[in-house]
Amino acid sequence: MPEVRLGLEGLSGQAQALVRYASYLDPDHIPSALLQELLGVEEEEVLEELVSSLGSLSLLRVAESGAGVHIHRELQKACRQY
């Protein structure tokens, strides 16, 4: 099987963890509070920075309500597979 790279290697450890957690959660709405708890992030601003950096790479989208994120199903599938 050929080696597959998703391009996550260049992300910070917390950003990688966020994407990997998100790959197993509801793609249509992942609550920010859940991500904060999973990542052990106490400062909301830290999570906002992580989400913003991943959003600029089109890996996540901020929910319209601002209280969570969305992740594309194909990205979820790729993260779970590799």
C-alpha cells in the first residue's frame, strides 16, 4: 500500500489532535465546548486560534452560531483511514 500523507504533519500538535478528534464526531456540528474539553484547553482564545488556523487551510468551518465547527465528511474519512 502506498504511503499517504494528509498534510497534517506541518500543523501544531494541538491542531493535529483537533482534526483527528473531529474526524470521529458529527461533521455537521462539533461543539466548541467539547473540543475544549477533549484538547484540555482552558482558554477559549486558544481554541479560537486553533480553529482559525485550520479554517484558513479549509480543514474546518466555524458554525454560523459560532458555538462549534463543521468538518467535511471526506476529510473525516481520510483521517480515520490513515
